[in-house]
Amino acid sequence: MPASLATVYVVDDDHDLGASVARLLRRHGFAAEPFLDPAPLLAVYADVVPTCPAHCIVTDVMMGDIDGFAFADRVRVIDPGVAIIFMTAWPTTANAVDSVRRYGGLDYLEKPIDEDRLVRAVTEGVSWSIRRRSALGRTARLTARERQVFDLLVEGHPNKVVADRLGLSPKTVEDHRAAVLAKTGANGLAGLIALSR
């Protein structure tokens, strides 16, 4: 995807820095828009998702009423397919680990922002978002029961365990598994696991 078609939102309560990061990204061809506060973005984001979701959000960690991590949690509920990159002037190892493990961030950047690293992170985020949205679209076609089977299979459970957990016969689980593979286009368990990430 050309960078110019990739929407990136920059959220930072430092107006000058947020605007500067957005300008930098626009110079590299991204459709970047700054937001001074996460609340207005959250207020409109649910309406934007069906037609023009962001590919990537670059957000400060330390902000006013809603910090970057709380913001990320709220965005993930609305749009699980957007890539999130955190930035901070006060880096800590604990926050760096949490940004990835707990909040699903793709990167954790220290201010002042290194331009090359930011552009690489956003480029990677756009690619991740495109893949993630494709995977979500493929699994969205599953019925509720097929989704239960899918979830247990990607956790590594064999058909017999899936059958026991769901109160089904192994044959019924095999039928659901076949339907899951057909609907998602996956060519086996490895393909299903890739769709779940």
C-alpha cells in the first residue's frame, strides 16, 4: 500500500510535538493527523472505523485524563486491527515491556523521536494492520460454534479435547474444523494459528 493511502493518527498532549510528528510523517507520504487529546479521537473513532479506519496510531504514554495505555485499551475494543506505537519522554523498562505485552504496541519510542526509527515503525505498523484486518475479515465469517472450535484449536488442543470442552462428538468437531478451514482459507493448523495473531 502506498504510504499516502495509510492513515496515521498522532496523539500527544504537547501540541507542538504532536504536530511536528504528524508533519514528519506527511513528509514521508503518510496521511497523518495530530490530536492533542485522546478523548476527541475516541469520540469519533467508532464512526470512522467502518469506512476509513486508521492503519496506525502513534500515541504518547504520559497524557492528562487518559494515558496512552488506557487509550490503547479503549481503541482495541473499537478497532482490533489498528497498529499502536507508543512514545514517551520518560522511558522505563517496565513500560516498554507493558507496551508490547499488555497493550499490544508494536514499538516503544523514546523522545526526542528518531525520524528513521519512527518511519520504520509506522511502515511496519501499516503492514501489520493490513495483515490483521485481512485475518479478522476471514475469521468474521465463522459461526459462534466454529469460532469456539477455532479458539480451542489455535490454543493447541486436539479434536478430542475440543469435543470434551464443548460437549460435542469428535466427528462434529472434525466437521466444524473442516468448515473453519474452508471459510478462512487456511491450509492447516499453522495457518489458523497465524490468523489468530
